[in-house]
Amino acid sequence: GGTDIVPLYLGGDAVSGIVAVNVNAGKKLEHAGIKVELIGQIELFYDRSNPYEFTSVIRELEPAGELTNSKTYPFEFKNVDKQFESYAGINVKLRYLVRVTVQRNYATNLTKEQEFWVHNLQPTPEVNNPLKMEVGIEDSLHIEFEYSKAKYHLRDVVLGKIYFLLVRIKIKHMELSIVRRESTGSGPNLYNGSETITKFEIMDGAPVRGESIPIRMFLSAYDLTP
């Protein structure tokens, strides 16, 4: 799909704007009230018709009546809980939007939506210990991975080493991949999705016991956000 350009807010920001209701010259608009809503919702792609709303705040702009001229209404949503970041994944979408509704008794309501994106900055973790893993095949292969830390920001550099502690099988090459993994739902409705962001070769040929391979990967080169 294409790229959408939407307003960006931090979780604690107020959301404000102006609603313009345009009435053609010589016409009138009878309505049962005009309102603006700030909505936060989670939409599962296999159940799009039933989004879950975790935030909903309503501001009444105009009581029921009649408009004979175009009119503008300023609005502002302060102190609205936007604890979750916007997210567009494989099977789920978390989004925020402002919806304006002109309610009508004898005709379809008039609605207009404007989506916006929420980003919550997180503090640097106080504890970020090195990450170590061991994998292998019994009596045939024993490899140890060691990374300088376990948590990274999106513009970080991944530093580490791979140690070959036991090699009794022939290895042709080794690749390093970044995989984005997403889990949604629970129980029988649990959906897992994976997407390989990048993959490249870090070793070609058979290693011997005691060898090590350094890792240095610059994350800024990849689009890691969903």
C-alpha cells in the first residue's frame, strides 16, 4: 500500500483542532446534535467489523437544531489516556482517531474521521545486562552467542560474538537475520506472524573449535518499526 501522512502526538499531548461544518448558500442543515469523539481502538484483521475501543471521549459541539450558515467549532481533548502506541502489524492494528458526527433524525448521519499517530518515548533501561545463548547438537555442535546487551533502541548498534566450542559436523555458511514477530489473540484465536527484515551471511566455510566471529550490526539501516 501507499504511505499515509498523519499528525503525530506524544502520549501526554492534548489533541486539538477545528471542526468546520459547511452549509451551501440558501440551504439549511437540520440535525439532532453535532459531536466530536477521540477514539482509541484495536482492530484484528480477521474481525475488522468488531474493533475493541479502549478509549472514547466525547465532546458535544452543538445541540439539536438547524444550521443556515457554515460554522466552525474549536475542540480540545486534554488528559486523555493514550498509554498505547499506534501500531500497524500483520494481523492487528492499534489506532487513534478523531471522529465528527452530525446526527440526523430522518437521514444517515454525516461522519468524518481523521486518524493520528501516538508515540510514547521510553526511558533508557536502568538494567541492560549482556545476553548469552547456547545452541547445538549433542556431541556434534556447540555454539555460544554473546551480545553486549539485551535491549536496543531503533538506531543502536548490535555488538557481539559467536563462539564455536565444539564442531564435529560440516558447516557450509552462517547467516544473521532480524525477524519481526507478532502474536495476537489468545487460546484458539492465537495468531502468530513473522517477517524477516534483513538477512545476510556472516561466515562462509567450515569453522574449527575455538574460532569466534564478531558481530557489528547498525540497526539504523533498517526499517524496524511496524
